Amino acid sequence: MIMKTKQDIEKYQLQETRLQEKLDDGTTRCHLCLWRCKLKHGQRGFCQAHVNRNGTLYNLSYGIISAIDVGAIEDKPVKHFQPGTQVMSVGSYGCSFRCDGCHNLEISWGVSALDDLAKGESSSAYATPQDLVDAAKKLNVQGIAFTYSEPAVWLEYVIDVSMLAKENGLYTVYVSNSFVTDEALELMAPHVDVLCSDIKSMDDAFYYDICKLATVDNILASVKKAHDLGMHVETRTNIIPGKNDDVEGYRKIASWIKENLGEDSPWHITRFFPAYKLSHIPMTPSESLWQAHDIAKEVGLENVYVYDDKGCDCAEENMPVSTYLTGTEEEIHQIKKCAASCCGDEGVLLKKYEHE
Ligand code: SF4
Ligand code: SF4
């Protein structure tokens, strides 16, 4: 559903931020992610998705769908939870990080989309939790994944959809950067089945570059907390040449996973593709991916997966988001190949958001 009719605009509503602390002076503190933004009336959080209006914090992006896709759960990547099933992936706008190599800029830093929402001028796709679950059932998928940027920044929607999904026999997957508070994890754990989290690096300097507040310890503590809360956890590292492709780093990540999540806990090793400020860095050579794999095996991890593929997210002409909410199963399940000359037949469309 696209918010273009009067009726759709009326359906869209600001939702009160779930984990907010109202302070005496009219400011509020958001406890969804580890930024823990303290905001005055009119101010928006780092993610841009939460705004203080007269002493109460509201989520602007509730139900606003920036991107949507249908595919195998293995592509999330999650390989040890209901393998062989299909999942509908959705994302909204805003993120708690600003990664130099982000492939989802228009979504993760979706400032203009969130500005339009704040001004009541949005033309983004909108779906109530019921709309989304209905679409998932119609498309015959078995789960819903929250991805494309950090889902903590619209946790209100993630939890409402997850509760409804469970009632309808669907599982849910949360694809995270794990810059998430313990409170947010405790809130989601009873409702969300799977956490697939990035461990981007074991070097604080790497995290400092993308988020001044984030440390390796923050990220690892969140991943461990999700595991301890009983969520099914899988981890992923995107290897970027010259940034996190050092042998000692691979060893530290693999050892941490083994010690904290178990030797059978899956680790996904993915290839970096040039983007944004890292456009000058070539894609990760196969040797680096397999070197990380071999070291993880040496350390004793049993389930290490290498994605030595030719992904592509450069295609700009994708099906509109609304097609996924209203289209038929046949329309959605047609094979999606990238027509761009750089990828040809082998590239698969990854992005589904609409370009302005
Ligand atoms: S989700 Fe994170 S970045 Fe956004 S307002 Fe809350 S604490 Fe700030
Ligand atoms: S965490 Fe992911 S979505 Fe957010 S800025 Fe980094 S790469 Fe982009």
C-alpha cells in the first residue's frame, strides 16, 4: 500500500517509542540502541527515525517500508534455522551506524524520506503489521526478516509484526549490527526467533570510524546477550580488503564465536563489493574469504560458510515496493536477474527500494 490516498495517510500514525525515559526538563532518552539519544522537543535521534514532540518520543517510521524482497532464508544469511524455507525481507529508513561501505545508503541514511514523514508529506509504502503478515501469507513464505538497516530503530513495528507473525505460524529474523541495548534485546527475545548479527571487526578503530560510540565489546556483548536470551544466533563478517582482512582478526572472531556461542555456531564470511566512500576498494578476493574459513576451521568452528559469489545491488529498476504487498505469488517469484552490464546474468537483484 502506498501512502498516496487520503485513507492511507490517515492509517499512518506516529507510534510512541517503546523504550523511552521521560526526563524532568521535557527531554527524553531513547534506549533502543546504544546511542541512547537524549532529545529535546523537535529533535530527532541519530537514526533520524525517532522525534521528541512535546516531551514524548515517537517513532516516525512505524509501518513505513523502504525495501522488500522474497527469497531463501539462507540468503540472510541464516543456514541453521528452518533451512529450505522462504522469507519475506523488509526494511524501513534510518540506521544507528554510518558505514563508509554501506550498500543501502538511501535506506540507512534515509533522511529525506524521514523528513517527508515528519512533515506529513510521505509517499512511502505503508503497511500495518496485519498488512505485512497478510502479504507474507499470500506470498507463501514461512518467515519475515527485518533487515537492510538496523531494525532497532523501528523496534516498535518489529515487535508488533513478530507477535502477529507467530500467531500466524510464521517465524521472524532480525538482521543486526548489534549496537543494541540489553533492554531492546529483552523486549524482542520472546517474539523474534533468529538474530543474524554482523561482527564487523575485532578492532575498536574500525567501529570508531562508522560510529563514534561503538566498541567491539558493545557488539560482542549484544550478540552474547541475544544468545543467552535463547534466540537462535548466527554471525556474519563482511571481509573488506585493507580494513578487516587480517589473519589475527579472523582468528579472534572465530575464537570468540567458539567460546561464547559454541563450536557449532554458524559463521558466515561474505565478500565486500565496492560502494559509497569505499568505492575505490576492489571486491574481496576469494583467497581472503577462504583464508578466513581455514583459520576458523583451525580454531575449531564446525560450520563456516563462504559466500564466494557475485552479488549485485547496482540495479536501479526494481519492482515497486507496493507490488510485493499487493502482487500475486507468481509476479513476485519470477526469477530476478540483474540486467546491468557489470553483472549480466549472474547478478541477482538485492535492492528493492524505490529511487526518488
Ligand atoms: S534508536 Fe538509537 S539512534 Fe535512534 S533515537 Fe533511539 S537511541 Fe537514538
Ligand atoms: S549498519 Fe548496515 S545499513 Fe547501517 S550504515 Fe552500516 S552497512 Fe549501512
